[in-house]
Amino acid sequence: MEIKSVTEQKSLLSTLAPGKRTRLRRLLFEFGPGNGTLMLLPIDQGIEHGPRDFFPNPASKDPEYQFRLAAEAGYSALACQIGMAEKYYPDYAGQVPLILKVNGKTDVPSSDDAFSTTNSSVEDAVRLGADAVGYTLYVGSPRQDRDLLQLRQVRQDCDRYGMPLVIWAYPRGAALDAKGGQSTFYAIDYAARMAMEMGADVVKLNMPKIDPEKDKLTPAPYNEMQVSQEEAIRQCVESAGRALVVLSGGSKIDDEKVLEQTRFVMQAGGSGVIYGRNVWQREWSEALEIIEQIKESLLANVSRIP
Amino acid sequence: MEIKSVTEQKSLLSTLAPGKRTRLRRLLFEFGPGNGTLMLLPIDQGIEHGPRDFFPNPASKDPEYQFRLAAEAGYSALACQIGMAEKYYPDYAGQVPLILKVNGKTDVPSSDDAFSTTNSSVEDAVRLGADAVGYTLYVGSPRQDRDLLQLRQVRQDCDRYGMPLVIWAYPRGAALDAKGGQSTFYAIDYAARMAMEMGADVVKLNMPKIDPEKDKLTPAPYNEMQVSQEEAIRQCVESAGRALVVLSGGSKIDDEKVLEQTRFVMQAGGSGVIYGRNVWQREWSEALEIIEQIKESLLANVSRIP
Amino acid sequence: MEIKSVTEQKSLLSTLAPGKRTRLRRLLFEFGPGNGTLMLLPIDQGIEHGPRDFFPNPASKDPEYQFRLAAEAGYSALACQIGMAEKYYPDYAGQVPLILKVNGKTDVPSSDDAFSTTNSSVEDAVRLGADAVGYTLYVGSPRQDRDLLQLRQVRQDCDRYGMPLVIWAYPRGAALDAKGGQSTFYAIDYAARMAMEMGADVVKLNMPKIDPEKDKLTPAPYNEMQVSQEEAIRQCVESAGRALVVLSGGSKIDDEKVLEQTRFVMQAGGSGVIYGRNVWQREWSEALEIIEQIKESLLANVSRIP
Amino acid sequence: MEIKSVTEQKSLLSTLAPGKRTRLRRLLFEFGPGNGTLMLLPIDQGIEHGPRDFFPNPASKDPEYQFRLAAEAGYSALACQIGMAEKYYPDYAGQVPLILKVNGKTDVPSSDDAFSTTNSSVEDAVRLGADAVGYTLYVGSPRQDRDLLQLRQVRQDCDRYGMPLVIWAYPRGAALDAKGGQSTFYAIDYAARMAMEMGADVVKLNMPKIDPEKDKLTPAPYNEMQVSQEEAIRQCVESAGRALVVLSGGSKIDDEKVLEQTRFVMQAGGSGVIYGRNVWQREWSEALEIIEQIKESLLANVSRIP
Amino acid sequence: MEIKSVTEQKSLLSTLAPGKRTRLRRLLFEFGPGNGTLMLLPIDQGIEHGPRDFFPNPASKDPEYQFRLAAEAGYSALACQIGMAEKYYPDYAGQVPLILKVNGKTDVPSSDDAFSTTNSSVEDAVRLGADAVGYTLYVGSPRQDRDLLQLRQVRQDCDRYGMPLVIWAYPRGAALDAKGGQSTFYAIDYAARMAMEMGADVVKLNMPKIDPEKDKLTPAPYNEMQVSQEEAIRQCVESAGRALVVLSGGSKIDDEKVLEQTRFVMQAGGSGVIYGRNVWQREWSEALEIIEQIKESLLANVSRIP
């Protein structure tokens, strides 16, 4: 038997039931770059970190900044919580698809036992005309018991309503910190696999960070592997299997890094990026500029047909 | 793209579904000052603090004191718990709208992990003829997981029944105390955004208090900002976006301060005030007097059409 | 506006929906003293304290002792748990009304975080022909979150089935102990208000005990007030507003004290008493004797028409 | 009024609704000794203690040993968990009634906060043709809140389906240990009353053990009473009121003790015994022998008509 | 009465309801060795341990490796979580039966209080055409209360839909560690019995490990028994009664050991094996080779007809 390279994954869309296929196709081919890649704009930092993320670009405090950006710059979709989906999205319906993020939390308490309860439902997503649902899963958290059980309900509702499921797969919690923390290759790789096995259609991953000191704390064989960041992200994308992978940006980094990461994930078989602060913490014209460069990279580095 | 000032927010009413619009309009235009502002009378201190709040004005221990005050002084609405809504409100139905406060708790246990469970429902509110529902959200509490999940149900029921949702957005809990406590600009700003993103139609905020010692403990950039209280409240109102903001009074302060705060919030784009002890801890005629001054301020400082 | 004295409360019955009114009227006017007062017999000590309460009068261990006493001495109602309501009450149906106590617990574990889950339902009460439902609320307990949420369901079911709700309003828990304990004027006053705001039709209160050492630990202004026990109970009755108040007896005290307390609560605007051990820890004829004196006091000291 | 001796309890059957009466009658009169007594065979030690209980008589590891014993020796009923009820009972249906034990747990974790969740339901019992349901209640455990709430559901389902409820009333938990432990007269007496008030039709009690050292730790008046074991069990049976009492055996003791205990409980007004290890830890013919002696004792010492 | 040897258990299939019988028969006779034995391929290590298990054979990271192996080597069934059941199984439907594993967790947090919540349901299994459901029960964990309650729902749904229930019976948790840990004869024996009594149709057991130091910590009589591994597994199989037993492999061991264990469990009356890493951590042709040897052993050592 000849084993195919994972980046030659079988088409995801062909495995999906009609509702999921219709909606996900919309994100992949009708909006955004349009070539089967995903360029997503997240705007949930107002709850995850608070309004402090908006100060570098005060205009961004008004949610319309991100909604207009998503619509005018041609995003595949915008991801936000229920409040903005109800009060801001209606003005942009038809101009950019919506991913309703159904759980979230503040960053005030420690994330030692991170867990985000749902504040909206798949039914809300259907009602609002969303094309996908987003869920944050804290992989490895001491409260994974509640997290996985809650995700079950969301996943089942997604199956019931034909709603694509995007999992924000975040390694987190005290036990993980003792094993090298949330940014190691080990942690991200585990999170990618976990999300796929739990039923994600799209997995949002952070970029693994190679740090020998932290890698030493991870379980074998990760603690002895010496891989480049490029190789690490390739492995993580493989771990997500048929689920599509979008790379998350995190706090604002320089342009070169943004584009390098984008190239890495696309060449690894990923399907796109979900950059928030790296985009909307910029003034309007600068934001449009980096978006254009990201879009070019997505178009130039496709290595997988979803 | 030209970014509008946030205080020039798009009309909230235009984004609301018919039931919410009908009911909220009643508070904004048919009762109270009547010019699209909100003058709300809260009477939940009997459970939140106990009867001790009534001693400065013994007459206030009888709930009829507040109900009569709300009806005769022309309030936009009165907010209370289920017991009084069932046993006292019927006599005043049609004279002043009711906001049914659906959760609450005593202040006997510490508020390190504050959380208020619901003691009534949106269905109760519908049955009693209420025009809105009130919910206390403890932003940043270690038990935010249960709080947000519970709020989800209330919010969904509000959507189902067309009931406006007023969120008492209170920063609270041990983790927040370590970041400067519940009264900083940081804390109130976060709470305002949180409430909006969770689906509030109206957000009740406390006045941020500028205290350099405490502000130092807040996350960047708040820890290095030097803003006036006026500017702080302006920012907090902005963070609530299209949701209307009403300012809460807290413990009794002097008249001048009451009126200054009222002016601040109105000029910042807020929609009104919700003062309890500052009003009903006064003897009847004095209460009417300060109410008149508050109402004048609401009429004089409108900067936003809801 | 002229503020009425609270003891001139508006009729409670006139505010109640038909089902509640019919059933509560039965207790107030068809059974017991019959003049709008309540003489209630509680028999839940077997679970709250265990059989040890029966040793002073061994005959009382057989539940028929209390059932016969309630029926033959002409009580307004008898309150018990589901087991006795199912196995003993049927023989006395029509002879004395039943208050089904729907929650309870043993006193074996500490009451630092007191909470009683329900062991029967309002539907059980309807099925068994009860005329009211009893619920113990531990005001100020660290687990008030679960208590208030549970009470919500009981209260809603009472509204649905027209079943009067009697709240055993007990201040309790470690946090309260640090503020002077469960017997202070502060604690009882808070409990009375809490029960009323949570929807009680009748509130069962313990007699506040004046103890300068403990009162010092209570919040202002209670810590500086010097009130008589008579005045304290008057204030507590006021805090219950339109809800009727019945005074609880606690452990067995001397006859004079029993009758003094009865007079105090009636003169304060209360509606009756609920004495258990003070009655059935006596031998049959002695029990009848003290009951007669209590009934006379209820008839002689009425100061409120329910 | 003349107070009857408790052992002259009114017939339990006459107070039961038709379904319960039919099924309980079957155990009392159609199977077992047949004179209104109960000879029950429990086989839940495999989960409560593990297979270690089977080593004294290896044949007993095969559940058929107990099923055959119950059927051939003429038991009133056999009590087991869902797995054996589904896989072994069908072969014996009609030969011996089934009590489905609906909760249980291993003894691996400490029993400081003992609590057994349900692993089957009253509906399962109905489906399997059981004639009663068994429930273990840990009286006085710190988790009594969950226990009583769970029991409520089981009890309500028993009322709904006419299924007799047998409560294994076990004093347990850290708080109880501090008051003398689970075997004192105080503890068993409390458990008996608790079970009756919670709605048991039949109560399973352990034999109280008189131990002056432990009794000193119990609450008054138990700490000063000097009663014989015979008197203690008599009081405990009284505390169960109209509910029938069956005595549990515990670990294997000598024959004389087994028969003495049986006589005590029957003379005290109890209705039978539920001995497991004392029976099936014996080789087949020895088991039949002791069963015969137990049965004779049940027939000889009846003091109550159920 | 003559007691049969447990390895001469009555046919399990004859006790099962039609749906369970039909599906389990498919695994036993239509697929796999086909002689009433079970050769199962588990692929849940990606969540239970993370992708680290795939490094010894990188090809195994792609789930198709295991799916093809299961289909082409003629397995009785393959067991996986919902994500892979939805995205990979459809291509192999009809070629190999599916066991949907309905719960799972990462190994990041400590297993001191191990508990796996469900991430899919029996209804999912029905929808996907699965022939059995898998559930991990952590026997002896401090959270057995939640585990047993959750299992109840899965078991009841299995009864409702006629879906065979396979229990992964794993002794686990801090209390068990203090009694010798998860691999002793005591622990595995208890787990086997527990699974059977909780309603398993098939029980997955780990091989007991004889270790005198650890055995000393187990309860009597285990602490004094000196049994061979062969005898220990025989006893454990007996404890599972009529439920079928499959032996689990654990981490990769040498071929001889794999085959010895297989022989042990089959001779003890077991029904097969469920080896994961011992199979798919091998390169394709090597995997096929060991599978062939295992299959031969299953065929050669049958001692029980299911």
C-alpha cells in the first residue's frame, strides 16, 4: 500500500453533508480570495482581552471598522460574538459571510483551568444567516471534561443544521504549562489532532514556536526533536487531517513575519489565515495594504484543494 | 473610509426586532423624560445589601415608596425583583414601565467569585407585563463560565419574546481586584464592551474612578494613561457601541456630584441614569427635587438619538 | 404623599391569583383560629435534627401524634416532608390542611455552606391535595447561588399551580457567622426582605435575639442600633412587606416566653406562629393546654387583616 | 388520646397506591416465607466491594450462584444492578421477584463524602419486570444535597409507575464519623427516620452496634443513653414508622449471631432480613441450611402485619 | 447444584435483544476471524496521548493508514472518535464495522481524578451506521459518580437503539494508586466485574501485571495471593461473567509477548483482542504479518462460544 502525503488530502468538501458543503463552499469560493482558501477576520478580542487591543488604532474600537474592512477588502468571512452579530452584521449581510463565535470569556481570571462556556447557539447562527460556527476548545485544560461535553452539543447541532464547525484549538492550562506551555510544537500538534477528532471542519491553530528550553519539558519524542518552525507547522497541519487549517496571528508582529507565516501554513497544506490585530490595529489604508499582500500569498501558495 | 465618532452611533432602535423596539421605545419616548433618554429607578438594594439601605429614610423600607415615586415623578421605568413585581407592581401597571431584574444575591458571602443565579425568567417578565429584563453580569469573575452560560439563556429568551435586555455590567472578583479593582477605567471599559458583545440592548455602568495607585495595577495601556473621569466615561460609553448606556449611582453622594456625573454620561453619548439610593434615601419632597434636576440634565445634555 | 405604616399593609389576598387565594384563604379562615391568623404545626425535625427531638416525649416519635394533634386541636395547617405526606396525611385529609415541605437536609454536616435540595415538588403537593408549599432558603449561605436558582423553579411552579409559597427564611453560613451569626436583628431582617423579594406569600422567621457582642459584628447601622426585641421583630415584619409573617419557635422554651413572643409578632403585624418542639415535646394534655393559650393570643393580638 | 405502640403500625399496604400494593404484596405474600415477611438476597457486593467478596466461596463469583439460590431456596426477592438484571435475571423471571438496585459505586475512593449516582432508572425496572427499586441513601454525607435531589427523581418515578421503593439507609461521611461513626444507635436511628420521611416503602438498616466510646461522641440524648442492642434496633424500627424494615447483615458473622439479629428485628416490628455474604459466602448446602433457619425465624417471630 | 466453570458461560448472544444481537453477530461472525472472536483495531491514541504515538511509524499519522489496515487485514471492527467516524469512515463503510467511541480526553492533566465526558452519542453511532459503541469507564476514580451517571445514559440509549456496548474498563485515580495502582490483578478484576454489572456487552481489559510490591497494597485477599499472570487473567475474564472480554495491548511490546497474551486471554474464555500501537506502529507489511499471527492465535485458542 502506498501512503499518500497528507498534504494531498482527499477533498474535505466531498465528505461533507449538503448544508455544510453549501456554506463552506461559500467561504472558500464565493467570498475572499475565491480559490479555495480562507482569509478570515476575527473580532472577538474585545471580550477575550478587553478594549485595550483597540488603543493602537482607536478607530478599531467601533465594530464598524472591522465590519467595513471585512466587506470592502473582500474577506472570506468575519468572526464575532452574538452581540455584534445581532447589532452590526445585518448592515453587512450579503457582503461578507459571518462566522458566529459561540463561546468566549474575559482574560481576567487566570487561564490555569481555562474554559469558555457558550453564550450563543448554532440555532442563533442559523437565525442570523451565519455560514459557520466558531468554538474555542482549550486542549489539555483541567476542565476539558466540561469543554468536550459542551463541544459535543455544538458539534451535534452543526450536524443537524448543516453548519460548518470552526474550532479555535488552543492548548491551555496549568498541566500544559508544566509540559512546556501553549506554544510548543507538541502542544499545537496535539491541539490540531484533538480538534480534528472532535469533529472540526476547520481548525484554527497558532504558530508553533521553537524554544529548546520549553521543548525539553514536552513528552517524548518532542523533547528530543529538532525541527524548524516550517517543519513544525507542516506536521501540525498533517495532524488536522482532512480538516482545513487556518493559521492564527496572535499579537501584532512585523509584516515580514506575517507573510512568512502565511507562506509556511499554505505550503504545509493549510487553507488560509485568520489575522486580527495584525490587520485592524493598522490605520485603514495600511490595513488594506497588508491584506492585499496576505491575499497574494494565499493565492500564490496553494498546495491543497479543499 | 471616514470613521464616524462613536457618539454618532447609528440608531439602536432601527436594529431591533419589532418586540424589542416596541418595548424599548415605550421607555424612551412614552415614559420618563420622553426625549429618548432613560431615567430608571432601581429597587433591588433590599436583596443586594439588605434592609440597611432603607434606614437613612425609613419610609423607603415600604416598597410602595419607590413604586409611587417612580409613577408620580415620571420615571422611564422601575427595576425590581420578582417578589415586588408580583405583589406591588400590579397597582402601578400602566403608570410606569417595569424592568424585571431576573437575577440577584445577598452581599453576605465575599464577592471574590461573584455570581448571581436567576430567580425569575423572561417568561415571568412577559407574564407580568414588563417592558424589559435586567441581568447582572459579573465581568471577570472566576465564575464567568456559569454567568455567561446563564446569560445566554436569558438573552435567547429575550430574542424569542422581543424583550429588551438591560445588563448590569459589574467588574468583580478576586482576579480583578489584583488588577486594580472594580472601579478603574480599565475595569468599567472592559465591562461595557463585554455587555455589548454579549447582546445587551442597554448597559448599566458604574462611574469609573481615577485612582493612580489602582490604575498602575491595570494592564497596558491603561496603567500608563492619564485620563480625566470625563474622558474615561466617554471611552466606556464608546465601548458599549450601539448598546445604550445608563450610569449607575452607587452609594449616596452629594447633589453636585450626582448632576456632574449625569452631565458626563450624557455628553459622552450615554442615554440616561439609574440612581437608587441617591434618590430614595431622601425624604419625599427632597427626592422629587433631585429627580427634577436630574431630568433637566437629561433633557439638556442629549448627544445621541437612540 | 403620606406613607402608611407598614403594619397597615394592603391585603395580601387581594394581590394573589385565584388558586393561591383560594388555598391561602382556607388556612386563614376555614381552619385554625379562623380570624385570618395562622397557627401552623411543623413536623420536619425528624430529618432536620434526627429522632433525638422526640425523646422528651416518646409518643411524638410516631408521626400520628402530630397529625392527630394538628387535626384535633384545630391547626391552620401541618407542615411535613413527602414521606409522611404520602403515608400519614391521607388519614387526616379534610381535617387539617397540608403544607408540603419540599426541601430539607440532616444536620450532620456543618452548616457553613448550608443548602437544602428539593426532595419533592409542587406537583407532588398538588397531587396530595396540599394547600401550600414550604421551602427553606438559607439566606447568605455561600451556596445561595444554587438555593435561589432552585427556589426559582419552586416559585414558578407555585405560580403555575396557584399554590401559596411559604419560605422558611433562615440566615445561615460561614460568612454570616462572621457578621454576628444567624440570630441577630440584622440577619433576620435581611432574611425577611430576601424572602419577600424572592416571592414568598408567607415568611417563617426566627425571633431575633439581642446580643450586644454579636450585634457589634453586624454591618452599619445595625452595629450601632440599640433596639428591644419587640422593636426588632416589628422591623423584621415590616421588611417582609405584603408577605405574611409567622414566627418560629426553635428549641423548647418556657411557656411565658412562648406567649410573649407570640404577642410580639402579632402586635408587629405578623400573622401567626409555627411552633413545633414547644408544642409536641409536651404530653398530650399539656400540649393541648399551651395550644389553647397560643390560639387565644393569636385571636387577641391581631393587628393586620391579610 | 391513647398512643399506639409503634410496632402496632397501621398496615402499610393499605396506604399504598395500586401499583405499589400489587408489587409489594407479591414479595410479601406470593414469594419468600409468604407470611408478610421479607427474605431478600442482595448481590451488589461485586461493585460495592469488588470481586474480593467472592473468594471465600469461589462458586459465588458466577452470578448464577446467587440467582439459583434465590430461586431455589424461595426468596422474597433478589436485588442486583442493571448488568445482571439484563443478562442473568431473564432466566429466573417468574421464579423470584427482582429488586433493581438503581445506584451504586466502588469502595475505592474514601467514603468521606459518599454519594452513589444512579446507573439505571425506574423505567429500566419497569421494562425488566422488576417488582421494586432499590436506592442507597448516604444519610449525613456532605453530598446529601445531590443524594436527596437524586432520590427525589427516583421516588417520583416510583410514584408514577407504582414501583415500591426500598431505601438502603446508610449513615456515612466524614461529619458523621466525628459524631461516632456509621454504626451507632444515633446514626442508624437517624437513617431510619430519614428514609421514611423521604418516601421509602421499605428501609434497609444495618444493626446498631453499642460501643460506649463511640456513643459518647453522638448528640444528646444518645450520648448518655445506655440501651441494649435489642432496644436500639426496636427504636430504629419505630423511627421508620409505617415503612417496613429489613435488617442488613454486613460481613460474615457466626450463625448464632445471624439468628439472634433476625429475631431482634422481627420482635421489634421489622419485616425481614437482607443477608448477602452471610448466605452466599457459604457452599451450596450450607447456604441452604442457614437460609432454612432464617426463614423459620421469620415465620416464628412476626410481630407486625404489613 | 453443580456450578459450571465460568468459561462455559451461557451464550451472550442468546440473552441480547434483536438489535444488539444483529450488530454484535456482525462483528463476531461476518467480519474479522469470523469464528465468534473479536479482533478490534483502536485508533483513539491521537486524543488519549496525542500525535506522539504516530512518530514510530509516521505513515500512521494519516488516519487512512488505520482505516485501510482494518479493512484490508480483515478486522472485526475499528474503534474511533466522532471526527474520524464522520470524515474517514464513510469510505470504508461496508468493508469493516465501526465502533464509535463516545468519550475520551487528553492525557495532559493528571489522571488522579480521571473522567472522560462524552463527545458523541449513541444517536451519532446509529446515524453513522456503527455496529457498537465504546465507552471508557474509569473504575475507582474519585469522579466515578459522574462517570457512572453518564454511562447510564449511554447504556440506556444502547438498550433503546439495540447498540452493543463495549466498555473500556480502566482502573484509575489517586485512591486506586494508593491501593497498588491500575495494573494489579485486584484492580483489573474489579474493573471487569464493574463493567459487567454496569451493562457492558463487551469489556476491554488491560493485562494484569504481577508485582509483589504493588500487590501488597491491594485489599485482602489479593494482597496475599500468589497467582501467575495466566491465572490472573483467567479470574478477570470470569469476573466479566457473560460479557465478552477483549484484551488490550498498551504500549508496544515484543511479538512473543503479544502472542502469549493473546493465547492467555483466549484460553481464559476471552473473546479476542484490541491491539493498537502493537499493530499500527509497524510499517505496513510488518503490521500485516503480526495481524496474521494474532488472527491465527484467535482461531486456535477459542474456548468459548459467544
